[in-house]
Amino acid sequence: MNDDQPTGNPWIKSLLVWGGIFLALLMVVSMFGARTDVGTAVRYSDFRTKVAEGTVSEVQIGEDRIVGKYKNGDSFSTIPIPNDTTLPTLLQDNGVKYAGKAPEEPNLLLYILVQALPFMLILGVAFFALRQVQKGGGSGAMGFGKSKAKMLTERQGRVTFNDVAGIDEAREELEEIVEFLRDPQRFSKLGGQIPKGALLVGSPGTGKTLLARAIAGEAGVPFFTISGSDFVEMFVGVGASRVRDMFDQAKKNAPCIVFIDEIDAVGRHRGHGLGNSNDEREQTLNQLLVEMDGFEANEGIIIIAATNRPDVLDPALLRPGRFDRQVVVPIPDIEGREKILSVHMKKVPLAPDVNPRVIARGTPGFSGADLANLVNEAALLAARRNKRLVAMQEFEDAKDKVMMGAERRSMVMTEEEKKMTAYHEAGHAIVSVNEDASDPIHKATIIPRGRALGMVMRLPERDSYSYHRDKMHANLSVSMGGRVAEEIIFGYDKVSSGASSDIQYATGLARNMVTKWGMSDKLGPLQYEEQQEGYLGMGGSARLFASDETNKLIDTEIRGLVDGAHARATDILKTNEDKLHLLANALLEFETLTGDEIKELLDNGRIDRPETPRGPNKTAPVRGSAVPKSGKRYSGDASPQGV
């Protein structure tokens, strides 16, 4: 048994400690309350009156107190007046027995105990603190320098590579590491060495931590897990101490795997801080670099780290010998999404009409976490609707909720606001239908969802990994469609702020086209802007590399692209104004239309929809074909006045 390991039952130890504290408190109370019962306190004048009345039987006279008894047996006490020479005569005349009371001799043992009690308490606290410091694993109250790495033991809920889908290449890279741990001779006989580290790189939600858990479930060796933020403390040197302690633990359990989640918290570029603000983090990183590949070889210890921001990591951390492999965990494609959905759907009772392939086609850009959330939302919707099975309708509704936000049917909107929202969304849809490079419309709605009053959702027909110029121009035109529809129908003075997000999107896309992607004929194929502090090229701030004259030209080109998109949207909507009215009226009547229904409406002038109530409570009015409240079918000459 390890000498540092505590022996005995911890519960009994705790009971003994608290019992000792209770006895000490009891002793203190008994010492201060050790005086004998002196009875009821009375005034000295009342005492003399009682003596004169003959009700007192006996007394004991001390220097500072007189204690006595009445003839009925009750005790009393009083404080005498100094130098009262008449009291003995009064007692004798009334037949009261009296005697002197010797002063109490102090108890030497109790006196020593009272004086030593504070020092004993101080020594006890110090002993307890030292014991806590000696405990391993950083669990002690003073164990700042101990590693917080936890050994992962998943006896229940064990995750294996069978639970990982949609990221086959990343899985194969890590399966090889597991095979190396299981059978190192198979690789070493050909001169291969076990990798020292693997860095998992991917956007949030792609399954990096799930892969690490699968490695833990498959490896059959000790698996330590820790977060990058667990190393950094306010005290300088604590992080480096924790790194040393973590590797000491790993050496005792080698071969083993150490997983560091969010390593960018401790592995950022060194030297970027001002003054000494980053001394603690940089010392921690230096110690990590030395432990991973320094003079002392750490045989049998594999470091697996995860981050979604590889651009901020120090180059010394990324070199071979520390992280020999950088495993990219990408957003899954349609095949991967179908496999991921199949994994998560095993836990859900499905209706016969559920088709994972159809759901996968309608969820481009979804990560593994998004798909897991989608399945969970569908199951919750089915439970809310008191269904025994989760049907395709629940998955469609859950997809709309995840992509567009929850419906806010309780939001009160005036008829004028609904009408403007309907024409705004119809403008987006009409421009999208007439732009050949635009993605097909998935759904259009004027029901408020999330922070939007309405929305037109477009989905690509297949996974796309790059943008083309014609598609960018089409997206710019579609983003301007809502604003242009408001201008045409309601006039210049009635244009609303509803296009703010559209304008923001169009400005950002035009800026990227000009400054990053070289799609300006006047500026040429040059990069004028660099992304900073963003993960995988997304988010973060930007920095311009251009003169004042070039910046003016950049602004002119951006303005030209957006103005051109505005002009294209205006031309399309004025040419198709009858269809704009038709679609807006349909949105006011049905509130939500699918892409197929929009195509049917624009082709045939009507929609044939099954007469089924809307909503889980079945209290919404029944809608059949596209017949407005006036009783007339939609036609090409429908006007806003007819709504």
C-alpha cells in the first residue's frame, strides 16, 4: 500500500474528529459554568429584611458573595456590602446559622488547559493543513500544485468507435493509435515509434470530445482527462507544477493516454502579452513543451488535445515530436450526417415514415452536436403531442425550430405589420426563384421565429465547399429582395428596419468578395484583409493592409456590388410584381409555405393543401386550397388591396 494513501475508514475518522471537538467545547462550557448552584439572586437589603422576618435558616459568608437557604429549602445569593459589621449580630439575634466561606482554590489542571487551548487549536489547524497538502491529486485544501487530471472509468455509458460516425478519416487516425497501444510490437518491428501526441482540430460540435471518449473506451489503458483552463491559476508557477504532477501520474500508469480539452487556453502564442501579464500561462506552456519532448523521454504517454482555434497555438507546440498528428474533425457531409442520425435514432422509437437520408439532405452544415439536438427536439415534440412514435413530421418541425428558431405565435402584430412582413419575405422568395444560381427555397414563413418577424429558408441541393461568383451575386440580390419589395409596395417613406440583418449580410459578403476573394476587377486578385482571433477562419476581427486611397476604392467597390444587387432585385420584382402580390397574399393566408408549395403557386396560381388542422392543439382554422377569406382563388392580378 502506498504510504501516502490514507488508512482506515474515513467516516470513522471524521466521527472521531467531530467527537473530539464536541468534548472540547463541552469542557470549556463546564469550566465556565462550574460554579455551584447559588440559587436566586436577591438584593442585600431584601436579604436583611428576610433575616429580620425569621425566614432564613442558614448562610455562608464569602468575600464577594453570601449564599444561603430559606427555611422552606429554597436557595438564594446576594452580594454583601463591604465592612458591614452589623450582619453577624443580626444573624445571631434571629437564630440564623452562619459560617464563613473559604475562597475557592484554583484548579491548576483546568487553568493550564484554558491557557493552552488556543495554542492547541492553532496546532490542530496547522496539522490538518499539512495533512491536506500531503494528499495527492490536488484534492487537498492547499494542493494548488497538484494536477486536476481525472482518470476516466466509464463502466456505464461506455463510448466506443461504433458510436462515432460521419468522421471516418479522423476515426481511422485515432484507431491506429489505439492499435499501437494494444500491440506495439506490430509497428516497432518495422522501426515505427508510437506517436507522442495527436491534436484534434475542428469546429465546435463536430465530435472531438466524443472521439476522445471513444479512445478511452477502446484503448484498455489508463485515460486521464483535463481541461486546458485547469492549469492556469492566479499564482505564478502553479500551472507548471500541475503539468509536472500530471506527467508524474502518467508515468506511474504508462502506457496511458492524457486528453487535454481546449488546449488553446494554455497553448497560445508566447510573447503576445504586455509586460508580465502572461507570465503564468507562458511558464505553464514552457513546462508542457519540456514534458512532451524534452531531455527526459516520456515513453508510453500519448497526449491527445482538442481545439477549435489552431491558429492561436504556439508553433513549438505543433511541431512533430510533440503533436505528431493533426487530425481534422470536419463538418460531416450528407453520408456522414446520415450515419450520425442513424446512431442517435437508435435511442428513439421511430415511425415507419422516418427516412434518415431525407433528413440528412435537408441539414447541410449541421455538426454532430446539431444532429443530436435535432433528434432530441423531435423526441420532445412527439412526447408533447402524446405520440408513441417519433414521425417524420416531428423531425421536420424540429429542423425548422433548430434552423429558424422557435415559433412566437403569442407575439401580437398589427395587420399592417403582418402585411409588410409578408411582402418582405415574398420579395426574398421571388428574387430567389428568378436567380438561377440561388439555392432552392425550403420554407417561407411570416410567423415570428427567434429574433426574426419572418424568414425565407433556402437549402442547397448538395454539400458545397466553395462559393462561385454567380452564386455570390445571386445571394446579394436575394438579400436585397425584401427591402426592394417594401419600396415598391409601400413607398420610400414606409420602408422599415426589417432589412437590417439583410443589409449586414450583404455588406459582409461584398466586403469579403473585394478584400479576400479577389472578385473586384479594379482591385484585382489581392488580399487586403486578414482574419484574426477566429476559429477555423470564422469570426474574429479583421485588419486591413491598404493605403488610404485603396481603402476609398474598396469602399466604392463594396458599395457598387450592393447597389448592383439592389438594382437586379428591383428589376426582377417589378417584372414579377403580380407574382409578388400572389405570394404575399398566400403567406398572409397560410402563414407558412414550403418550397414546393411556392413553386406550385407561382406555376399554377393556386395551392392544393390537405384539409388538416394546424398545430398540436388542433384549434387553428382548417385551410384547404389557397382560397382567401374573400372566397376568391388567387390569380395573377391579385393586389394588396384585396388582402
